[in-house]
Amino acid sequence: MKEYRLTDWLPTTKKEVELRGWNELDVILFSADAYVDHPSFGAAVIGRILEAEGLKIAIVPQPNWRDDLRDFKKLGRPRLFFGISGGCMDSMVNKYTANKRLRSEDAYTPDGRPDMRPDYPSTVYSQILKRLYPDVPVILGGIEASLRRLSHYDYWQDKVQKSILCESGADLLIYGMGEKPIAELIRKMKSLLTDEETLLTNSKFKTIIGTIPQTAYLCRETEWTSAEDDLQLHSHEECLADKKKQASNFRHIEEESNKYSASRITQAVGNKIVVVNPPYPPMSQKDLDRSFDLPYTRMPHPKYKGKRIPAYDMIKFSINIHRGCFGGCAFCTISAHQGKFIVSRSKESILKEVKEVIQLPDFKGYLSDLGGPSANMYQMKGKDESICKKCKRPSCIHPKVCPNLNSDHRPLLDIYHAVDALPGIKKSFIGSGVRYDLLLHQSKDPETNRSTAEYTRELIINHVSGRLKVAPEHTSDRVLSIMRKPSFEQFTTFKKIFDRINREENLRQQLIPYFISSHPGCKEEDMAELAVITKQLDFHLEQVQDFTPTPMTVATEAWYTGFHPYTLEPTFSAKTQREKLSQRQFFFWYKPEERKNIINELRRIGRSDLIDKLYGKKK
């Protein structure tokens, strides 16, 4: 087992900075999460990337914003900039339920304390730093800022908000996965400093902010010159006046997020312009390996000794093998943040990390997950990449699997076999959600189809920890089409395969389906039919949730505006507390306390025919 010293973590206090013999810092990162030095935690990744660029970095995790602001002052001003992340999870989803109630636990905080981050920490931290150090550049990153880079509907305030750049006062926003833009930014910043100048000021910083891909910034309208191929969105004020324009904007935002070569996006806000530079092309395998191979300790900072960080407990024995997801689900933010193109780690990088996990003091031989945003997309991409470079489809598998997609599961099987062969590994489980539509897809290549059948069997026999998670999300094909999910028939087909293999191998494993209520397009009748169908399949549902509108998804824009962003056709959504509860109760038809309400509701909506199907004939 490797022994670590305090200096193996990035410093978090002045004392730790001094232990390294430093008398100044180049960059200070503020994070709304606890500091876990692990490649699944964004602040740690950016800190290590900056360190690899030769910079002196410190992280201030979960600063106190309610006292005399000593946490924001304790390390002084950095030479280059302050970086801010609202955390690994959207702060408002992290703090509030779909019914806008405060959650009792924050998974990214020691001992799950729910009061260690403000609402919208990216904005709060930025405003504080701008007051204390007005001449130091402030740069936003992470999912909270990334999904708020343009006008967006905010469910918790129930209104369309301007770009987060407007209220926060930050100088630059890096969206998406930040390794490449932050490295480019550092190179440009270093070029601005001379031997006499040791501090970078805002005025100098402003000379480079328009030149870095995958960033967004704010400028005065009078300072802006548009280019012919810029994509100009409806202004913020137009979106406030006309919901259809807000819906229309989103289609362009999503399409540009999913292109190999995107346009620059601009949006007017009052007398200013929000400029979103195009993203970098997908990372190379070498770039992704480099990010994962940095010298993480893979553990929480020693300051948290004896305290439990729930999110860390969940992932400490898991391995992320790829980024991106080409599913394009309407309610998911992955494509807006990571993009649809899969970037996979090399086998060597994955095995190197597995060997590091094996050395952890409490590792007992069981990996909790070998996965990614979706479990089974490793190494999948277009057979002819020139076709992908022209494509702007948000999903490679909806409404049908793209004929250009290479859905070969052999590279993934090779990873499973190589990991399981390592000394110290007893079993590797797959905790990420599996796309069963990929497992049922019949390619024109017989070898690919054989690999899919082999993968399905291997997964079910060797990599299920008693329960396999899948996400049909609904049973109504009309609702599923809006969700960009496959027909429910595919789930029932997969369930038959799962049950058959379990019988053949004498296994007693469960298939755990996830479902969503109150999604745009879903009505009470759809939920009532869902209850009947899942009863017939002998499911007593547990993994369920109400739809929560989060910034920058198709579903959120449809929910708020009442129009589908791609067709601009009217789309119904359950919005009131009563409407949402009426839908949600159908998940729990089997609970005695719900029976009377459900029977009354079925009568009210004119579907008394479903009462017998749920509860049998009344005697």
C-alpha cells in the first residue's frame, strides 16, 4: 500500500502552501464540493492539469460565504486567475428535490451536511471575489456554469435567466470538459507576462478571451463585430417576450453542441453580447489518457479524516472508461456538457488505474463499476468519420440506430477480460446504465452481432451485482419518442433475454428499470397505463423520479415554453403540484394507502377500465 504525505494533495491552506516552499500561487480554485483528489471530481482534474502545466495551484473547497469571507482572503491573490466550480453536480439539483424541497443530504460534502454550499455557488463565489479582488480575472467552469452559458429557464426561480456571465461578473466561462481550453488559456496567459510583470490584470486578460475555443464571454455591443458564419440567437429580451423564440433558440444550441465543427454562437442581452466560441473537436485518446494518468491520490484530502463523503464512497472502487454519450435523451445534460462523440481511454490507461485501486487500503477485490455515462458505448463511433463531421443529429441511436455507427462490443469485452484477469480482482461489476437498444440492434456485420450477443451474456452472468439497472423511462411510445428513448417493446424483449439467461445459469438476479413521471408529453392516462403494464411484468417500482427541469435540455425547454424546440408544436406538461402528484402516484399502485386515490383518479379521467386490471373486479 502506497504511503501518502500531506503534500501529495494540492494545498488547501496557507500552511500547506508554505509546506511546499511556495511564497505565491498562480491559480486558486474555489469549489462548492469537498476536495477529493480523484479523476471523477472536476476541481481535482483541473487542478492537476494546471499543475502539469508547471503552475502553483491551491484549492479552497466549500468556502464559507456567510462570515467575514476569510476563506476567500486566506491565500491572497493569485498571479493569473481565480477559477470557480459549482461542483460535480448542478447545485440546485443537488440541494432541492423536484418538488423544490431541501434535500437532507449533500453527497459531495463531509458527512453529507446539507448547508455547506449556497444556491448558485458559481455566482456567489464570483461576486465575492470580484468585490475583494476587482482586478483579478475570474473564470467559471463545471456543470453549473456550463449549462447556464446562454439564456436558460431556471426551474427554481421559475423564469428565464440571462447567461450566468451577466450576474456573476466573471470574465470568462469554460464550458464542457475543460482540460483543453484551460491548457490553451494558460499558454496564452503566460505569453502576456514579461519578466517585469508578475501579475496578470483584467485589462491584459481581455486581449485574449476571444481567441480560445470552448469558452464564453460577455462584451459590449459597441465592441462587437459579428462574422458571416456566426449563429445569432434570438436576444434574451425576445425570449422573455416570446416563449416560442426561447424554444427555437435551444435547437440551435443543442445542434452546435453536437457538431464536429460548430459555429460561434452570439446572443444579445441588453446592450451586451454573450459570445460562445465553438467547442474543441472531440479529445484524442492520448489527451484523455493524459488527464486520467495525472498523479491523483484518489482519496479525499486528509482534512476530512474520519468523515464520510457519500459521493466518494460511491465511486472510489469504480473506473470511468470513456466520456460522451450518443443517446441524446431529451431530459439529459450530458450532450450539452460532454458532447455525443465517445472518447475512450486506452486499455493501458484503464488497467493502470485498476492497479491503483487494488492498492487502496480497504479494497476487497470488487470493482463497483467499469463504465461511463452509458455502460456499453466504449470505442463506439462512426465507421466513416467524414459522415459524422457533417452530422448534427442529437442522437446516434434515436429514432433508429445510425447505419454508420460501429456498435461492436468486442473492445469492451476485451477490457472486461483484461481487468478480471488482474491479480487482486475478484469481480468487476457494471454499475452504469446499460443501453439495451444497442444490445438488441442487428448490424449488417455478423461479427458485430456475435459480439453483441456475447457481451449480453457476459454482462448478465459475470458483471451484475444482483441487480442490473436499465432505463426504459416510460411505457408509452408517444412519450418515449419525446424522450428520445426506444419503444417499450425493446425493454420487454431484453427482459425476456435477461430472464432466460438467469434461468439457464441458475442465477437469481433482478432487472431494475428506471421510470420518470411528469415528463413533457406525459399525461395521467399514460401513467395509468404504465402502472398496468409494469404490474403485468411483475414490477413493484422503486427507481422512479418526477421530471426535474434542468437548464439546457430539450425536455426543460418544452416543459417551460409549451413548444417542442425541434417542431415548435405545442407540448403538454404537468406543472402544478396536483398534476405532478397525480402522475407520480401511479408508480405506487401496489401500496394500500394509494389504492383509493388511484381508483378515484382513474374514474375522474374516464379510465375505469384500468381499475380491474390493477386491482381485480370489485366483489
